[in-house]
Amino acid sequence: LTLGLEGTTAWPAEFAERYRKTGYWVDQTFGEALREWAQRSGEATAVVCGERRWSYRELDQRVDRLAAGLQQLGIQPKQRVVVQLPNCAEWFVVCFALFRVGAIPLMALPAHRLAEIGYFCQHSEAVAYVIADNVGSFDYRSLAAEIKVVAPTLEHVLVVGEAGPFTALAEIDAEPSEFPTLDPAEVALFQLSGGSTGVPKLIARTHDDYLYSVRASAEICELDASSVYLCVLPMAHNFPMSSPGTLGTLAAGGTVVLAPQPSPDVAFPLIAREGVTITGMVPPLALLWLDAAANRKAELTSLKQILVGGASFGADTAHRVQPELGCQLQQVYGMAEGLVNYTRLDDPAELICTTQGRPISPLDEVRIVDDEDKDLPLGELGHLITRGPYTIRGYYRAAEHNQRAFTSDGFYRTGDLARLNAAGYVSVEGRAKDQINRGGEKVAAEEIEQHLLNHPAIHDVALVGLPDRFLGERTCAVIVSNGVNINRREVVQFLRSRGLAEYKLPDRVEIVASLPKTGVGKINKRLLREQLSAGRVPA
Ligand code: J2J
């Protein structure tokens, strides 16, 4: 079963029917949802970005004009558009305008470079690429020039700011007329998988399923018109976008405040100025905030709750949140593929600090299984697999990989090792997938290893995660060389020259004589990690 867009996997009809009957899928597109929110909240402030403040009505009107402009440009329903913007108000206008014309934004991160963006454009056959002119010292227009060379389907590069050789987004403007009628069961957007394979996987999320997760998240986090959400993480990430994130805040009629970066020096004054009530972040950032809050608590008085997720948050640190930041903690364990768990606001402190919450939906099916997919007794540690009303049934254009990533009856294999308690609360305790969680940023080991094997001095390589007090894990490339010397500087330079995002560059490089192997001849990463952590580098 596929959705209208080729290369996608639909929910079987009986599941889709159940999700509609229960009222979870409400048969609405994001374009229609924004219209409804604008009718409801018209003059309320939707988005604050620097000195700019847009009401819901203004946001909706800007979306209409850009959508009409995109239609004039020839953008058609189901066409893919790679969107790579820093945290800025234009991101909403671009994404909702694409929703309104039925084109599909692909949520790229500002950190992505030639390797990633080139692949996204090629694999999705994108017709357009939306960038900012430059952020800090990085000029996205020079990246776009390189992308044009490798992505033959690309027709338009749209730029927020100075367009240079491309088209200024500000010029894509027309009087709104007719927009197409769209099917809410169709793909609304592409999210990106943390991945564990050679190339990143694309996740097609439908209007029905994503809107449900957004609305239900807003409800669970008890958002309303008085909520002010501070977006400190890169806004294209699934977490700050939908858990409950900026979209959940708009769904509740609240105000989204965009932070250009998450450091306390930038975020704390914004919290004080805008009366921020809620934000979401990854554990390393929470640590940074906790330390900074010691003598700056006065700036945080409006803050009611803080969501922490994306990587494991130690119970000791979790216990510091309430007393030191003066707000309620909600742990969140989610994934761009779907399933999201939250601790609830009225849960006992112990549950909030020691578990990652329970699923959004009564129709989320969460199972803990052994290596043979057999269910384990309650409370035991095993593989977490899941299906439900907002969890994908397959990655986009990845038929072969889907055979392994999903069970035959449609459960997504998260690759996480977890246990459940009797109340359905999840504790994430490990990982079976070959991925490194670098403070919430996911690095697929195989992707980096495949790049490194192209280096003439490298004979064999394993990328492993090592414990790190701040990041949780950092990356270490363990290399068997071809007899030629190679050091970290060269490795990093090489990966940069291949156009990889900065967060994927190894934090440490070790040269060894050989890599330990398992009985079947695979690299024994567990042993390697143990040896490296114990300081016994097998040189
Ligand atoms: C341990 N590991 C966690 C947690 C995610 C909300 C929150 C997070 C994400 C996200 C998201 C974890 N403790 N609390 O999309 O909507 C690890 C798991 C998981 C993977 C998913 C959201 N929260 N993780 O992090 O797609 O390994 O989504 O499978 O980036 O992050 O990563 P990602």
C-alpha cells in the first residue's frame, strides 16, 4: 500500500479507518489548520523573531501571498522542496506556503553541507532549495552553487536576504487566488532519520498523522493561548517542531519566540522579555542552563516547564531542574519516525526524573521484544518496537532497508533498548543500532565509515561512541592505516572536504594495528568501546 506519492508506505486501510474513527486523524491539512488558527487567534501574537512580531492574521496572509507566488513560479503539488533555514520567522511562511500549495518541504538542518543537502535534493528529486543568505561566516549561496551542480532536478534557489545570483524569497509574492484541494492523508513534509546506515533516511509524514501528534502533544503539555514557547533548538528538528514545539504552540493559540541560539546569554534575556512559559532542549543544553541559572534565576520566573529529550537525561540532573530552574521537568523520548513519549505534568517527581514518559496516544502500540521479536515479560530490558497513528510504516524510497527496519506486521524497530513499567512508562537504557547520540545529534556510524574508507591512508575504520560527561557520548574513529601516518586534523579536513556536517566529524581519532572482530568477522564495537574507555587502546 502506498500513499499518492511514489516511494511511500501507507497505513493498512483498517488502521487508517481506526485512526479516523477515534477522531485522531481529523481530515485537515496544515494549510487549513493555519487558516483555522488565524480565524481563532487573529490579532494574538503568533511569532516573535528578533524585533519582529507577527499576529496569526499576518502570518496567514504572508503564507497566502508566498503560496500564490510559488504557484506562479510553477511549484506543483507533491513536488519536493529542501528547506534549510536558521531559526527565523520566514521558516513558518515558507513551510506553510508549501503546505498550502501541496508541495512538500524537506526539513534540512542549518548544519548540513554538500554531502547531506546534495543527497536530499537527489533522492527526493527536489525542484527548489530555500536558504538564508548567510549565517555567521557561512555563505549558504556558495553551498547552493555547489548543490546546483550535483542536483539536476533543482530549478529554483530561493534566498531569505540578499539573493546574489538566485531569487530573493521576498520577491516571490502574488495576490492569493485559488489553492488546490489537498488530501490530508497525503505526505505533508519530510523529516530526517537519525539513521544507522550509509545514507540518511527520509521520513514522509502525512498531514493526518503529524497534525495529530502536534495537537495531542499540545494537550499533554497543557498549552493554551497564554503559552509562550521559546524555540532554542534548530527549528526544523522534529522535537522543537512538534513535541509540542512551535507547531503545538500555534495549534494552542500561544506565542512562539525564536532564539537565534540556545546559550543562556541569549535565551535568558529573551525569557525575561517575552515572559516565556515553556521550552524544549537536549540534555547537554539543560546542564548548561542549570549551571548558568545559579545566579540568574530572576530572569526565569515566567518559566513553567521545560522539556528535555533527544538523548538520555540522568536522574541526578533531572532532580536539579525543579529546584534550580524553578520549573517543572517533562522528559520526552521521541523520534522523527513517529512515537513520542512524555512524562505528564502531574506525575510524581520520581517518575518524572527516572522515566522517559508514556506514549502520546492510546493507540500507540509499544512492545519490548528479544532478538527474535518475541515479547519479553513486563519490566525486562529489550528492543522497543512500535506502531501507531503517527508512526511511519516505511522510509521514503528505501524498500530494501524497510525490510529490516520494520517487522512484517508494520512495527518500526526503534533500535532502542528499553523497559516498560506496569503503567506503560518507558525507560530508555541503551541502543542496539549502530548510531552515536552526540548530545542529541545523531551520527550514523556507517555513514562516516564509508566516507573514511575513501581516504587512501585508511585501510579499515570503526566509528564508536565513548562516554562524555557533557555530551553523553562523543565520537571516536578507530583507524587501521595503510602504513601511512594519519592524524585527527587530516581526518577532519578530509570529511569536511567531502561536505559533511560539522557535528559528524570525529571528536577523537585513534590509530590501531587491527580492529577486534566477532565470531562472524564483524568489527566488535562493544569490545572496542570497552578497550577505549578503559584506556587500553589496542595499538
Ligand atoms: C534517550 N534517548 C532518546 C530520550 C530520543 C521528541 C524528542 C526527541 C526526538 C528525537 C524527537 C531520548 N532518552 N529521552 O523526534 O519529537 C534517542 C533514541 C531515539 C532517537 C530519535 C521528538 N529521546 N532519544 O531525538 O529522530 O535513540 O528524535 O530512537 O532525532 O533519539 O532521534 P530523533
